[in-house]
Amino acid sequence: MSLADNKKIQKGAQKGGYCVGAFNTSNLEITQAIIQAAEEKKSPVIIATSESAIKYAGIKELSAIVRIMAENADIPVSLHLDHGQDKNIVIDCLNNGWTSVMIDGSHAPLEENITITKEIVEIAHAKGVSVEAELGRLSGIEDNISVAERDAILTDPDEAEKFVEETGCDTLAIAIGTSHGAYKFKGEAKLAFERLEEIRKRISIPIVLHGASSVIPEIVEKANKYGAQLGAAKGVPLEDIKKAISLGVTKINIDTDLRLAFTAGVREFLSLNPEVFDPRKIIGAGRKAMKQVVMDKIDIFTSHVFNGGLLNG
């Protein structure tokens, strides 16, 4: 089927009480792993592309890969720009088939973020493309963080309400204590669920959670066993992910867990098959590992309960 857009996919998730995974890709094999897993689970899926992935793979090439695979899939697939900060890249995505873009002005003061976001919303909506925005800063909350530091990081509910009203964005990424990368926390995760609940009361549009890879211990252990040096990588516990979904999160971004799975899969394959030099077999091992992670995430997000009728949000 043709590419869907995030607004419809996430509105469907709101109605159905589930969450949809946004999985980052930068090449053919990652995209195959994501879409094949989603098809097997009969789940909608969001293919996310970072600015660096676009520079790596080429904007037309990446668009073609996702679009062709989506057209041959029997589940809704969207093509989403993740953390768009360069206006020129955002515009290029709008002109090259992306059905959703994220404009990330979270680094700027509130009023400037509103101005930046509103401009992109007007341009994107004119092309029928949905827009995700971000408010707050992604930074893991530690035990020794002060109340003032904590509040400076987290999304303010009053600001969220004002931001959504003035920008017209379709979905909003909020900060409740998650963080990008494999080394999110020194201790245990401290997510501000009470903040999430308050924001959910203030805004009606779908909510997004970034930086929520679980950094799966078994995968890290396997990667280290076969030569990786990942140290004390630690992510967001599954219980916290499930709670966030129960409180209204409809899209969760996953990138780190895919990278770790690929690394572990390829390292294991090369170690156990030293005679193999066929790139297809080597990369194929990484693809297989990533596909399993996507399938497991879909089970956690419960998006396999998708009903096509719920997409008309």
C-alpha cells in the first residue's frame, strides 16, 4: 500500500490503546528487517530517518527503498524524518516523499521554538505532511539531580499546552527523563510519569517518547562475548515502557537497540564462521538479529492488535 502518515497512524494508536514503534534506518537491510517484522506481526510501523542517515545513504535512494518496500507491504508504513534541525533537509524531505517530518527546535527558548515549528507546520501541512515537534530536553534523570535541574530538563505541561495551540503541530515529543544512546543512566531509570500524566491531560494530540531503547542486556552480553566493548550500557526498563504506553504514549523511537542487535549478530556470525566472506551472509546475520528486536518491540508496544479501521483518525 502507499505510504501512510504518522498523524493517522498515531491517532489509530490513541483509539486502539497501543503504541507504534518508530525504527531508525539508514540502508536496505535495516529497512527490510523493520518492514518484514511488522508484516509478520501485522502491525503498522514508522520508518525513521535521521539527518545523518540521509547524508549517508542519499535522500532519493533512501526514499526509494522505503517507498518501494511500503508499496509491497500489506501494513501501514510511514516515512518519517527524525530530529530535523536543518530547515533545508526538512524541506528536501518534504519534496522527496516523506510523509512525516520532525522539526526539533527543543534547543531554543520556548518562543523561538514556537516560531521555528509553526513555519515548518505551515509548509508541511500545505503538502499534506504531518509534523512532530519537541519540547524539553532528553537527559537521563539521576538520583542526585536537583529539583531545579530536573524541572529545567522535563517538558513543562503549561508550555506544552501553549506550544501545541500556537504551532498546530500534529504530534509532540516530550521529555520525561529518557536519553539517547546506549549509556542512558548510571543508576536506575527515573522517569517522570506524573509529568506525562499532566501533559496528557493538557493536550489532545499524540505523544511521542524518544530515547527509549531498552539496551537489551542479553544482546549487550552477546556483543561483548564476541569482541565488543560496550561496558555498562543501560537503557529504559520494559516496565517503564509499558507504563508510559498505558499513560498515553503512542510512538516510541528505537535506534540504539537495532544498532546493538546488528553488532551482536554480525560479531557472532563472523566468530562462528571465520571462513565466510560473502557480505550478504554477514550483513544478513545482522538483519536477522534486528528483525527479532523489532518483532519483540511490537509485542511490547501491542501494536499487533492493529485494526485497519482505526487508521482513519
